[in-house]
Amino acid sequence: MSNRAVSLDLQHAYEDSEYAADEIGQQRTALALEVHQGRFGCVVFSEEGRQLLVCEDRSFSRAVGTLLDTIITASSSTHEQNDQQEDGAEFSEPSEPAHAEDDARSKTTSLRAEGLHRQDSSDLVPHSSGSMLADGLVESLLSQFQPSLVIASSRCMGSLLSLLRKYAELHDSDLQIRSARDFQFSLGLQALKNCMAFRRIAPDDSDANHELYRDDETSLNDIIALEAVVTIPKSVLSISAVGPLLSCLRASWELGQILSVQSLSLDSFLFLDEDTLKGLSICSNDDHAFIHATVGREGFSMLGSLSLLRRWLLSPLAQKDAIMQRHDAVELLLRQESTPEVVDIRLRLTELANVPQHCYQLNMGVGSVFTWERLYKACTAILRVRALLGQMRLGRSELLLEVGFIRSYIKNRIGTERLVDFQHSKLEGKIAVRSGIDEHLDTLRANFAGLPDLLSRVAGEIRQGPAFADTRELHVVYFPQIGYLIVVPGGEVVDMLADPTLEQQFASERSVYLKNGRMVDMDQHMGDLASFIVDREIEILDALQTELLRCCPQLVKAHAALQELDCLLAFARAAVTYELKRPVLLDEPALDIKGCRHPLKALSDESFVPNDIQLRGGRGLSGSSDENAEGEDARSETDTANAKQGEHIVMVLTGANSSGKSCLLQQAALTVYLSQCGCFVPAAQAELGVFDKILTRMRQDESVASEGSSFTRELGRLNRAITLSTSKSLVLLDEVGRECRSDDGAGLFVASILEFLDRDKACPVVLATTHHLRAIMTHLSPELPIYRAHMQTVFLPTIDARNTLTYLYRLRPGFASTSHANHCALLCGVPESVVERANVIGMTGLHTWQNEQATRDEAVVRRLVELDLDDLSENQDVDVAQLVRWILTGNDDNNAT
């Protein structure tokens, strides 16, 4: 299922707070994790849309997951007869009679959960790789949702708990470690069924059909409705985490009612860890200007936008059909970008307020007249957009057709404008019901409006009585809750004996308040008009609030659909503004990009040079020859031929410093990233595969506070790229081995490339940069499926007869002959004397290396010449392997010759 999220209108939610935008922009999320027997599950609560996201359980590796499924199925069959006798399966359904009606639907789920706990499969999961995969997936979830509350089971591995503690410390989040006994499947399933009972609302106008049934007779309907949105057999651990999550939220937050429950499959999204997000400059976090802010704010990156767009950009898709749905919608909107309908839709979307938050405030009884008014405007905008979409040809876009479910009865059922007089309410400072809605309320208001004249007439009549014959001034007043009273100034003469019903109620410094039989009669016949009016308005508004409660799920669903439409319109506008093109999606992992640009740097540099990138997966070391060393011309010819055939799966990029190598890696990855977000890409033409992960070993800003050395952190990122990558992954390696000795770094780089190639068809698409020219020219055979490339530079003569290094930023086949470090040093202002000395020292070392290499080569040739080929042809006992070893190394331990 697609993961829908509801964006917020950051400017209109709270007008009384100076920091309103920051508070709304930081809508809280909470995440709960459960780990057991090589699997983990999680559930996420998003406050912005009152939304509960239940993730499908994941194994620490695909192979383990398949084996575990088999074990669980077998265990479920074995223990089915003894289900009621088992004691100790924490996730099994309880055997109380009250839940007997759920057995028909939850039997399989319960058995699966029991099998999960009964079978010990810890030996099936390699600790290092499994733990790293779990940590990577959790880290990706933390980066995408940025929860302010994290709840973890005590069963979580130590590395995972360390990761959570580090995240909580850096982001000032609350981390709670709960006992594994709290993570019970039955409690989580019951909580989800309660949420589904609230959401189960019929479109019929009959009040009976709109009742929120929660009795036992409808429990089966609840579980059926739940299975429609959550894959229960695949989400056992995640459902078990629902109970602890909701209990913590009720204790620390004003939870309110959950309006939406959705399933979230981690396999449906592109894996992006924190290193990838930072390495590609997708997101950044700056210090907040407000000193009391608990978290930072979004810095200059591609994510300085609304929350749903941020969610889309932090959770790219990994399913071809879902990506193509977004591409189809963007293409359709792009073709109608300038039509009146699209222009009007953009205008109406600006009126789409924070519907989930307003529904929550009104249901909690804390809404104001401004809340009702914004909700009414949002409903009007929703229906207007629906009508505009109906005028457009949307047959080619399934995603846009989903907006058509918005029912026209939303506005009529709520009837906000028909009931609430917004202008009068703002003047009175409270919600006022419009006249003409209720006959009884109109009568009460008419009587209350004529009350001053009536009281004046009654005061004149009372003054004519004998009790007030000597009173110079007299008034009749009305007090809510007290009734009608006679008011005379203090010191006036009142004959109490003349009217036996006359009694003093109370007195002030200036007046005396009296009540007689006439006032009692008015209390009985006229009544407490102000209280009657307020009570009647409360009854009407309560009925309106009840209708709102019943329509909340539909409102939230419609709001979510239009927020998606808003993001698609943003993608279409970006495609027009920045000349983005729709990519062609392939079934195989591949990069075939013509005129590829960096989406950010191309905007800041008008002279940006686009390049072509062509890599296709499915070929590793299978069929490749052993290592050999040929000349640079031969390598270039082989590279050019292979480039035309498109058989490369690994690109090794060399070139001068500052020639654009890292930028090329970034723009290739960002092209894939934008495509899988649903956006068009910055290229003239692109054919892209659908990748499951983007793993990077890129340079990042280091800090003294960072744990470990720079080299250990580099090795950690390299280890993650090697361990987690699959045949559908994209791996970026930028200058591997730069933090250690050149020979050690060169060996590490070459070994990493060969490690990927050894996987044959399981080799991921790899783009790597390096400065270890000698090592790769010696140890990477030209017959390997490696595209050898460099960023082109030229030397141009200057006035002082000195050649100057000029960067062309063009990708060309073949390795670069040198890194031009000394020329780069001159361009950066290093003194010329230092550069000249460095050049002398470098050349001395190069001559020494060349002389040693020449001596070794001469020795090999001499041993080859010394061989008596005739004798070898007659000698049948010659060990060919030992003979070749002697020729190459000179070792003659067994007298091979």
C-alpha cells in the first residue's frame, strides 16, 4: 500500500503563539520497536495526521526470512492441536470467551506468532551482518520519521540499543526501554480493532448506519476491516508494539483519537541511511534561532519544504508500478500546467488548512470560531478541487483518479457555513449559530432582543404600586442564572408592608435588589433566556460536532489525497522550471543517462557541464580473465568497446583533484533518487533501473566530537556498503583508502572492487573514485566489466610561458595518467617554492619505483630466455604451475626446470 501522509499548513494553526510556525512544523512522531528471533517490527504514530503506520515485519536477511517463514508454518501446524494448552507465548491470543468470535480470523495469526516464539532460530542469523542490517533499517526509519519518542523492547540487540541511545542524545528525544512482556500481540490487535471501529463509517445518511458500533457482534467486521489495511500475518511483531506505544502516548501526550491506520512495507521504499542523506546533501540540520528550541531546523538542502513533501523525499519508492503512477500523474499535470483548471487548483490548495489538527481540536472541545472557519474553507476547497479534476482528462493517471472518491456530502453533512455565523461569532468572541436554523432558538433570541423594552414597561407598572410610591428611581433588570430583579438606589424609601411578596435579595453600595411576585411570575413564564439560548446553541453545536466526528476519517482521507496532489503539482512545476525529463524505468539495475546534471550545482553555475553515464547490472567476474597488465592504450580501446556494448557494471573514475569526480557520483545517485521519489530527473534522457538501496562512502564534515578516527568511520561506511548491498543496489565509493597509507589504501580499494565483482550477477552497480592510479592499472584487468574513466583536463599556455591546468569537467574513457596535485596546489595559492620541492621529491620516488619495476621485468625476461624449450617439450614430468612461478618470481624450491 502507498504510504499517505497529511501535510500541515504551517502558517494558520495557532495564531496566538509567537513561535507558532516552528511548533506546528515540529509535529511529533513516536516509534516503537520489537525484535525477536531474527526479525524486527515497528509501528509509527504521526501526530500531524493522527495516523498510525504499522510496518511489515522484516528479517535481518532475505534468506533468513524465507527460512523463518518455513519454520513458523511448520511450527504452527505442529502446535495447532495444543494451542489452548500452551503457556508462555507472549504474542498468542488469550483464551477469554469474550474474544471467541475473533478465532475465525485470527487463528492463523495467533499460530504464526506462537511459532515465532517457540522456534529458536538464533543460529540462523549471522550476528555481524544481521545486526548491521537491522541497525541500517532502524537508522533509515529514524532519519525518515525523526521521532521525538522512541520505545524499544528489552529484547533489542546491544548495537541497536546503542544506536537508539545515540539518536536520542543527538536529537533530544525520549527513549524508553520497555519489558518484552509489554509487547503482546493480543493487546496490540485489540487496540487496532478499536481504531478500525472508530473509522468504520457508512456513506448512508441514516443515523443507524452511522453509529459507531463497538459491541462484540461487530468484532468480526472490525478484524476484516483491519485486514483490509494491515497485513496481519506479516506484521506480528509490529502489532505487538502497538500496545506499549499507545500506553506511552496516553501517559505523556494528549493522544486523542487515531484517525487513520495504514500498513507500511519497508520493502516498498528505497533504503537511505543517514550517511547517504548527508553524503548526497539531501538533508541538513542547522541550529535553531530560538534558544529554547529542543531540535534544530532544516538547513539549505532539497528538503526545505512541507512535511508531506519531506516525507516523500525521505522515503523514495522502490516499486516500479508505484513510481510510474507518480510519473504518469506528473506528466499529465505537466501537459496541463497552464490550463485554467490547474491554475485554479493551485489557488484552492492554498486554502487547504490543517484538517487533521482542526478535527482533533474540535473533537477535544478546544476549537475556536477560527478553527470552524478554516475547516469550512478547507471543505469548500476540497470540493472545488474535486470539481476541477472532474473537468480534466485524468484517465491516464490512476493516482489522480483516487481523488475522485471525495464525497459531495462532506460539506453538506457538516453544514458549517449554514449553522455558524462566522462574522457575528468573531464580534462576540464565541461561536454563534446562524439565525433561521432553529425555530426555538430564533424565538428565544427574539424574546431576548425585546427584553429591554419589556423590562422598562414592567418597571413603570411596578412603580405605580403602593410599595414604591415614595421611590424616585426604579429599574427592573435581568441577571442570567438569577432571574428578574427590582433595583432601587440605596437610601430610597420602599414600603415592604404594602407588598407581602416583596423580599430583598441582596444589596450593593449603591443599590438594593428586590424580588416580588411579579418578578417570580416573569421567572416562571419568561425564564432564563440567556441560559436557554446558550443551552440551545450548545445542543446544535454538539450535533454539528457529532457529524464532524463521523466525517473525520473521510475529511482526513480527502485532505491526504489533495496533499499528494499538491506534491505532484510541485514536481510538475519543478519539471517546467528546471527542464527535467521523465525517465524510462527498466526491470534491470541500470544507469543510462544522457546529459546528466547535478540538480543543485547546475542551478548555481551557468557553465555546468553535463555528462553521460552508462552502467548496466548483471555481469561480474564470470567469464573474466586473470589479472594482467597491458598498456594504457589497450585499456582505453577496451573501455571504449565495452562502453558501446553497455556491459559495465562498475565505474572507476580518476582525474585531477577538483575535477568534478565527487560531483559526478552525486549527480548519478541524485538522478536515481529523484526518479524514485516520483519526480522527473535533471538529464536530457534517462533510462534507470529501480534500486532497493543507495549506499555511500562519501566525504563528510568531520567533528572532534565524532566517535573513533576518520579511518574507522570510513571503514564502517565501507563495511555497510559491502554487507547490505544487493544486486539491485547503487553503491558510491568516493576515495576509499584516503585516510591511511597509500599502499594500504590502494589494496583496500582494489579488494573492495573485486569483492563486488566476485558476486557475478549479484554485483551491485558501483561508482567509485580513486587516486590510487598505479594499483588499479596493475591489478584491475581491462577485461573486467569496469568502465575506466577520468575527468578531462588540459594544459593551456599562458603569457608567462607556463602551462596552466584547465578543468573541462568532461567524462572521458580511460584512466588519468596523474592527479596533477602540484598544479592544483598552485591554483590554491601554495607557494611556488613548496610546489617545486614537492615535484622533485615526487619524481625521485617515481624514478626509484620505475627502476625497481624495470629490474623485476628484466629478470623475468632473462629467466624466460634461459629456458630450453626443446628439453621442456621432451620432459613429461614438468610442473607447469611451478615453472610459471619460477619465471615470474625466481623461486626454484622444487627445481621445476
